[in-house]
Amino acid sequence: MHTNIDRTKIPEAGTIPGFSLLDETKLSRIKLSNGIDLRTYRYKKLPVVQLYLVIRTGAYSDPVQKAGMTNLLSEMLDEGTKNRSALKIADDFDFLGTHFNTWASMDGCGLSMLSLREHLDTSLEVVSDVIQNPDFPENELTRIRQNVLTKILQEADQPNVLATKAFVKKIYGEDHPYGYPLLGTTDTVTSIERGELSDKYSRSFMPNNASIIIVGDIDAKEIANKLETALSGWEKGNALSADVQEIPDPGGSEIFLLHRPDAVQSQIRIGHRGLERKHKDYFPVRVMNQVLGGQFTSRINLNLREDKGYTYGASSLWDMRKFGGHFLAAGGFQGEYTDKSVYEIIKEFREIRDKGVTHAELESAKEGLIRSLPRQFETPSQIATQLANVALYDLPGNYYDTFVENVQRVSLEDVDRAAAMYIRPENVTVVVVGDADSIKTPLEYLGIGKVILTDAQG
Amino acid sequence: MIAIPSNYPIEFNESKYNDQGSMPLNGAVTYEKYTLDNGLDVILHIDRTVPVVSVNLWYHVGSAREVRGKSGFAHLFEHMMFQGSQNAAAGLHFKLIEDAGGTLNGSTTTDRTNYWATVPKNYLELLLWLESDRMGWLLPAMTEKKLHTQIDVVKNERRQNYDNRPYGLAFEILSEHLYPEDHPYSWTTIGSMEDIGNASLGDVTAFFKQYYGPNNASLCIGGDIDIEKTKSLVSQYFGSIPSGPPVAKMKPRIPDIRDAIYLTHEDNVQLPRLYMAWHTTHVYGHDDAEMDLVIDALSHGKNSRLYRSLVYEKQIAQDVSFMHISREIGSIAIVVATARPDISLHQIKQTIDEDIDAFVSDGLTDREFDRVRNAQKSSFTYSLQRVGGFFGVTDRLNEYNIFLGDPGFINNDLTRYLDTTKENIRSAAGRYLEPNKRVVLNIVPKGKTELAFK
């Protein structure tokens, strides 16, 4: 028995479900006695506990001659403590089936742990040892440093990585920490010594410079008590202060071409300096980017993939950091269409800057952003990631309560103004990694800017 | 796979069965399964953690159904499934789901093709409309232009993920030598440039009629759903789609390698990498779980045998991984290790061989035995966090249903890992990881064949 339905009509959406992103009754924020900012969220579906440690000092604080230090520090955290060897730490976690990782970014660093509830106490014992007592053993440092140097060497194999590295270098320059890759360079990593790492550790790993996020099947007071005990030896101090210089944008446009003989595809990056994470126009810019290149049905992807078939996928993004950021469009494009791809992307920049977006595009971008929220709060690690971002970027405590409102408030004028103010098609840095022999001349014919042949070292 | 901006595509999405088990610690996974008159299996699973719903649809067809000369077609067809159907115009699929705040993707392996989307729960009917329209009314919307654009997109996918990627051709080379020419696992799901380019609209029609009928599919809907209402919607949208011809199940066909095969390939890479592959069993077959545990003990974590000796102690390798790729008509175990600068693959191979020999003669220690089983147990619980997406609960219910005819195996699977013995694990390693029964592939930097093992 099949009721007749009218297939020619798009089904109506039913009633929008009520959903509070982070139910306040499950959320709590507690200051521990040594200054740790603890944020917890009760999750009861499964007997698991997710922990994130967020240290608010990232690679932005590395001197440029020591680029890669924050990354190396994070990689060394679980390579030996005053009580446990590297193998013992790994064995303790693996035996329980506890997942443990360290992380580092331009803006912060830390670690994460996912444990079964039944193994929480034992897992916390090891985690708190790693947080408080890393010893940076010389022999492990030699091994990890070599591992990082080899990773840097292998990046030469990956055109997409080369393209992004060259792009940020051109955008921020050699005097700015954001101009360096997170891993550092061969020279900088080689020069980092044990004493420098332990010094960096003691000036950034402090309870008053840390947030701990806990999402799991555990009561806030109970976990607060456990952490008070486990981290009782961790002492406050004065964290490194930020000394990140503003650097003016280069004027005009230039194309940097990295030669990969016979490459069948060109990796392209096009963009310029952008905005910091706490910029007042965060929401208009986010909505505008959805239309431009932030989703599958964005202008850039529909044009270059679905209409022209030049690429498997193209997108644009705003990397918004603590101290500034950048905007770029990116993708891998069939070699023979390299010039056309660059042309089309810049054309899309110009279109949105000059003509803005349509009412339909605006509504669809806003609704998409709002409606996508529930599914981003499903798992403990998703919830913890969201809370960690609020902590790391020092966003308001009610950030997610007001998120929907803030998106809804974005008007057509706001988006058009943001596009006109922040997208600068005449002032782009273009990086192309591809077969220079066949694409250099066509790129010159575009007339965008000088085409400069360069190598992986920039 | 579709490349979704800012959500970079997974490169090679072979099914992996390592992360599975059974019985969450707080009770079994509940579901309801029934079959429509046209043969479509329907599985419903309630989870009200967040007000979203995920629709996951498996078609029991992958590149294993292709014939030589038409390689890559199952995957190209997956792309065509996003190009509109009779009532849903081209481009609407992405547009409507993204406007609903949803996320979606699809993937093709040797054995199956899956499609999924996750949206706020009030958009369930929209997903059912889109899925049913392309299951029942795809062909009227197919055009030459759409096909040719997707051929270009897929060729670019191949350039990006295989031809232009370091070591990107390794799996293709291994497959060619692991299987005889007429075995469908002898080519990869992406297919050859030439075959992709030769696909025609006639191929699209024939493939659709043969393999995309409801009787060759399994639909799983999970999340914040009302069972009765969902059943009624499923019946309205899918009930009138006619069955396709019966599709016979493929039988395992596992070749026997008698003499090891040694290959060397020069690539645009900085460091040499060694690949060694063995045939094992088939998905959910005898020894399948045991081989997963062998691989865990050998390569997962700093204390695993191979990681410890190659990367930690001798420091001759940058990385090592061992995978057990469980597939319907023949599984393989592959070890992959990248040499540190100036290290030859001969040294790497020697160390791996010694470690495997020791494992086969002595078996696991008690601590290793506990460790690998604990890892399976916790991974199983962790894997129940997500309802939708690749390897989410809906995806796995469909997997058990497609391969075993029983989604309920989700609640028994972990038993395979917990109830086995040290001796079963040791002897499985001995049966499959024999030195003369493998394909050894050296990938070396151009002009540096002296680094290869010969």
C-alpha cells in the first residue's frame, strides 16, 4: 500500500527542532585552586570521558630562528617524564585502550585523551604526569627531532603542502612567526636544544595559562576534585607574553611559480592578509565566505568543478588567528587549465567584491550555518573541540548561546560591505606549484602581475 | 568520494573492519529491520543525543563488479548519482542538503558503494525524496554533458590522489601483481585514465539497471526519528520502485602466490618506501578477526613489535603501518614502511622479517594479548559515538546487513576478538604471512634503484 505522493515537489521541512547547543544544565565552569580554567560538559550516552588540555601559548611565540619549537615541545611531552619512560607512557595508555595525543597550532598547544569511564583514574594518573613532569630526555629528543626533520624533507613530495608553505611565507614574510610552517624549517629545528624546550615548557605550561575541557559521563564536581588532586603539584607562574608585530600588506599582485617538472596538476593558492579571530566582522565574513568558497555549492566550487571540470574540488577560507590571519582560495587544477583557473578564481573575488551576494544566497548561507550546528555537537570530541576554541580564543562564555542570533543578524548590507572591504582582487599573492615549462607563459598573459620563478625554499 | 571544500577528502576509502566489536558497555545497539516488497532492506535505529537524522544507503556493488576495460566505472557512477534525477534537478542534491545545514558524502570500494547525509531531523523527508528519486528515476536526468564533466572531475581526482601524489601508485601496482588479470581486485576503484575516459551513457544505463535496484540495497536511518512515521515515509517514497534483476553474491576467490614477487618503482619522492602484501582470508571469514589482532600487535602503538624495532630502537624507518584490508572476495595484509634518509629497504625488510618470524614462532606475550583485546573493546565503545557518516553506527549496521545479512552482528562482533586465543592468533600469522607468498614493492626516488631490496 503506497500513498500517492507528488514527487515533483520538494518536501516541506517539518517543524524545526528546538535545540540548545550546549544545555546550560550540563555545562559548568570552575576555577581550580591553582588557576586552571576547567570547563565541563555532561555527556551520558556512552561510558567515556574526553579530556582536552589547552595551553594558550602557541607557535606565534617561537622566535623565527627557532620556528617549530612549540611543535617539538608538544611532540616531546609524552616522550618521558621524571617517573615514566616514553615506552612506559605509551604502554600505560595502550593497555587501557586510552587514546592519547598531543597537539600544537600557531595559537596554542596541549593534549587530548579519550578514556573509558572505568579507566579514568588510571588514565588521569598518566596524563597528569605528562602535564606536570615532562623530562625531555636527550636521546628521545634526538629521535623526535630527526623524525620532524624527515617529515620536513618529505614535504618536498607534496605539492599541496609546498603551495601552502610558500603562500604563508609570502603573505607574512620572514620576520613574522605566522610566515613559518608549524613544523619549522630544517635549520630552525636542527638548532633547538633541550634546554630551550624545557625553558619554553616552564614559561607556557602553567595552570593559570591553561584550560581543561572535560566532556563525558562524569559529574563536574567529581572531575574537579580528581583534577585538584592529580594536578596539585602544578604551580602558577608568569606566562610568556605575546610580542607579535603587525606587518603591512605588500601592495600589487605577484605570481610565484614553483617548478615541478611534468606535474599533471597545478596546486594553486590565491589570497592576501585577512582578519584576526576576534574581529568585529567575523560573522559577516563567515557568511560571505559560505557563498564564495566555503561549501560544495559555493560559487568557486560550482564554477571550477561542476561547470568546468578543471578540478576535483576548490574552496576558499579565512584562517583567523589570534594576531591576524589570511584569506585564500585553494585547490589542485588540471595543468593545462592553470591560467584559466587562476583567472576564474580572481573573477569570483571581483564579482563578490563589486556586486555582493543575492538575497537568496545570503539566506541559504545563513540557514546552512545555523542548521549545521546540532550535528557538530554530537560526540564528546566535537563538543570538546568547540569548548576548546572558546577557551583558546577567549570568546565570550555565551558564544554558542548567541551564535544563532549573531548569524541571523547579518544583513545583505553587512555581507556586501564585508566583501567590498576585505576582498582585494587587485592585491593578491598567487602561488602555483606546477610544470613551469608549460604554464609560465599562459600565466604571464593573464596580466595579473609579475610571474616569479621560485624554489621550495622560496 | 566528493571533495567537500574545507573538509578534505579521505583519499582511499577501503573498508577497514578493525574498529568494530559488539556490546557497548551499557547495553546492545538497538535497531529494527524489515524488507519492502521490492526487496529493499530497511534498518531503523533511534538515537536522540542530538536532534539530527542520518540516512545511509548501501548498494552492494563496487569495482569488483567491473570487467577489464571498464575499470573505475562503479566510482564514476557514484559521481553521476549526484547529478540530479527526474524530479530533483541537477545541483539540487547538494544545494538542498547544504541549505538544510546538512553534510553528505559517498564512497566506492571494491565491494560496495555508500551514500549518506546527516540533517536536522525535520529534513528527513527531504533526504528520502532525494534518495528514492535517484534510486527509481535517475536515468531520465542523465546527459552526455553531465557525464563528460564528471569524467573530467574524476580524472582530476585521479591526478590529485594517485598520479600527482607521492607513492600514489603503490596500491595500483600491488593490486596488479597480487591478482590475475581477470580478477576484479587486480585494478583499483579509481580505474585507469583510459577506461574512465571511455565511459558512455550506455554504460550508465546498463550499470544502473543491473545493480541499483532496491533488492541490491540496504537503507539505514538513524537518529532522532519516530519509528511509525519513518516507516510510512519509507513506504511512500521507496515502495513503488520496481525490483531490479537478482544480483548473485560474489564468492571469495583468493589467489595462491607460490613464489614471492619483487617489484621496484621509481617515483618523485625523497625517501624509499617498502610495501609487502599477503593474501589472507575474506571479510568475516575464518581468521579475519585473528589477522586484525596480528596486525594490532605488530604495528599499533609505540610498543608494537614493528614500530618499536624499526622506528623506536633502530631508528631506520620514519614510519611503519600494517593494515588488514578485509574484503568480500579476498582480504590482504599490507605492511608499509618508509626508510629514513640513507637507509636501504634491504635493512627494513630484514627487520620486518625477523619480527614476523619471532611472532610466528613465539606468539604474543600475555601483556600483548590483553593490550590488543582491550584496544578492540575500547575502540568499539568509542565507535558508537557517531550515528552518521563513514563508520558511524548507521554505516556499520548496513555493512553487517550487506555482508552478513544480519545488522544484529554489531552486538556480537566484539566476541570474535575477545574469545579468540593466543594460539589462534599466532597460527593465523604463520598461515598467511609466509615469506614466499607475498608481493614486495620497493618505491624509490628516481635514479636510486640501489636502495631497493632485490
